[in-house]
Amino acid sequence: MANRILTTIKNSAQVVLTLGLMIGIVDQISDDKALIEYKSPRGVISYTTVSLAQSACVPSEGQKVYFYKDYKIVTCVDNFPD
């Protein structure tokens, strides 16, 4: 019973974390910051700045990344279809 409850809590936490994950393209890198361009849920081009020190990878300009807005990059995508 306790294992089932812990599994449910873990799955719920993963859903909440995944909801905040976004995808964008690194527009510019300066010092320890990356400027990322992304489309907002309304389809408007927007920008956010994230810390490279907090990030899981170091991207290059023009690279697609998965990130949390105003926080950090979670994954750098090496190859992706257009």
C-alpha cells in the first residue's frame, strides 16, 4: 500500500515538472547566460535567459534545447529534423 502511494506521488511530481518544460533555440550565449528564443503558448515569439552554470549541458548558438523558463537548460538536442 505504501509503495503504491509513493509511486502515485512520484508520477504526479513528474507530470508537474514536465508541464513546465519548454523547447526553443539558443539565440545567443554571453558569459554564463544563454538567450533562448521560443514560441509562447499563444504562438508569439518570446525570449528567456537561463543560467549555463545551472544547466545540464552547454549548447551552441542555433542549437535546439529543452529548458525551464528563466532557469536552466535540461537537454541539448544534437540532431533534429527540420
